[in-house]
Amino acid sequence: MRLHLQNMAYTFAVYHSIQDLPEAYKNRVLICKGIDMVEKANVPNIQNYYVITYEGTNAIYFAYFQLLSVKTIHFNLGNKKIQQLALCTVVQLLKPTLLVVGNLFRHDALFFQYNQNDISAEKKAEIYQATVDHMVAYTNASGIFLKDVDPSNAKFIQADNSYTPMLEDISMEMNLPAHWLTFSDYENELKHKYVQRCKKIRKSFKDVQIRELSLEDVEKYSIEMEQLYLQVTQKQLVSMGILNPIFFVEMKKVLQENYKVCGYFYQDRLIAFSSAILHDDEFDMNYIGFDYTLNSSLNLYFNILFYCLEHAISLGRKKLVLGRTAPEAKAILGCEPDYRFSYYKLRNVIVNWFYQMVAGYFKEQQGDSWKDRHPFKSSYYTKEKSA
């Protein structure tokens, strides 16, 4: 399906499926591998849009958008029963939607591209914003989320007072020194108490078998992976978008060896999994899942983090990216924050009020104690600063 919308300078063609794109677009790799991953997986509550922006008769820009239908399953306010009930009532009455400029489920690549190399930064920002404005009009979304904005474009968005920056939008990451060839090299950099803690946690994993899963394995275990993933998301305050089993299969099909999926088996049963995207010399953790009934006895979460680090080192990656959640656990590992440029705009007063309430709970839950975690010896930080 296609709709042309008119702007003073631009025309926009909006497609609901990648199959509807002109042949010139379908027959080449668009922006990144798997741009249509969410569409193929038919992830629930997500509508996909592919937009071509024209200036005159010239196609100058291509972008991918998602429209999330916000549901009560996306929130878990824990023991705040009254607030949860009020939130559910508002969601059911207003049926809010969120226009995502980018991809809720990946941040390893840009999901837009300009068709000319000699466009100025100001012109790029103008095209970007004009396309967003038209998609807001097309979808009539309750809110807009500009996710992982390119730094060169961020300064132009900051000048628009209708958008609010997400100041605490961080990704927890760790640069991996070239001399780290084994996990022991990492341990050697840790302060004594963190070394002891690491060894104790990894010892609890002695009866767990870890193996990398092939495409056939991912297909075989996809339902179990979904259930383990849901155990994690159901503990989170906010989960914007819920994946299904097909997503993991489609990711493996398209990215192949650049999508690493590891299964953790205990007593011949899959009790956890982790997935990661390899790109730009990075080991970028995508999604995990684990059995919460075994988390305490086997230290599942921390052991998954430790294994992702070990895996990244063994593959010779230069950076480990562990994402936005649980910053304290990742800071204990040795990660530091990479502050992202993300912005939002909410067009409904009631939706905005509830967002502020949930955001307050999220900030309270996350806390600031992670900022005081410095697990490495001082010599490590000295070397990092001089590198």
C-alpha cells in the first residue's frame, strides 16, 4: 500500500510492506541486513512502514518506521496496584500509539539512508524532520520516539522545543583491550574483591553446559527461548514491544554467523539463552532469557554476562555492548555508560502525565548506585584514558 503526502518541498511515498517497494529498492540491500525482520516475524502490536522521500522526481531519502500499539502487557508496576489499574484503564480507553523512528529491537545499524553523499548537515536534518512530521500526520500517533539519533542530527532536534531529550538514555559498554586474549586477562585487571566475586559466581555454573546454537537449534528451541525471554521482560517495569519465537529464527536466518545465539543447558534442559549481533568489531548483546527459579542458585544473569564477555574476547572483538537495562549489574562487570541521543514527544496530555509517572518509577528503580562501581584496578583506568 502506498500513500503520497505533500510537503512544501517534498513528496512522501509510504509502504506497509517491503514487498510493495519499487523494484529498484527491493533488489538491493537496504540500509542494513534484515530491515524487514520485524515484518517477517510478524511481531505483535507493531505496524511497519517503509518511506521514500522525494524532492521533485528524485528519491533522496529512505527510512523505516514502526508504530507500536501500546498495551497493558508493556507495563509492570509491581506492587503499585492502584497505579497499575489506573494505567491499564487509560491504555484501554485511549488506545495510545507510539511512532518509533528507528527500530525498538535493534540498534546495531541506522534504519535510514540518504541517496546523495553531498547533502549538508542542515539539509539532512530538514529531510529527516520533514519525513518524521509526515509520518506523524499519516499515523496520527499519540507519541513520537526518535531512537538513537545520529549525533550530527541531534543538535538540530535539540533546537525544537517540542521534543524532550531522554537524559538518562544510556547503553552500558566496555572497551576490550587488545591484550585481553582470554577471560583470565580480564580477571587480572579486577580489584581483589571483584575477582573473588567473579570466581564464586562462575563456580556456581560448573554443571551448566553452554553451546552455540545453529539455525536448526534456534528453530528447535524457539518456543522455549520465547518463554525464557518473557520471564525476563515480565520483571521489567516497561517493555516497549514484546517479541515472538519467529523473531529469533528470522534474525539467525538473515544475519547467520553475525548473530550468535548461545544456549545454557542444565540437567539436559534449556534454562537460559543469550543472543548477540556482531558488527563493527563489536559484540552487541541483543536479547537474553532465563529461568528465574534457577537464577539465585546458579547466578544465571551474572554468568550470562560473564560468558558474553568471554565470548567477545575469544572472537577478538574490540567492544562489548550490553545495552540499556540493569546498569548496576553491568557496571559491576566493568561496563561504562555511552550516552545516546534519543527524544520523545507526547501529543496527549493524559498520556504525557502517565509517561512522567512511569518514567519517575523507572528512574527510582534504576537508581544512581551503578555510577559508583569501578571494578578494575587503577592501572586499568589509567591505561584506558591514555589509549
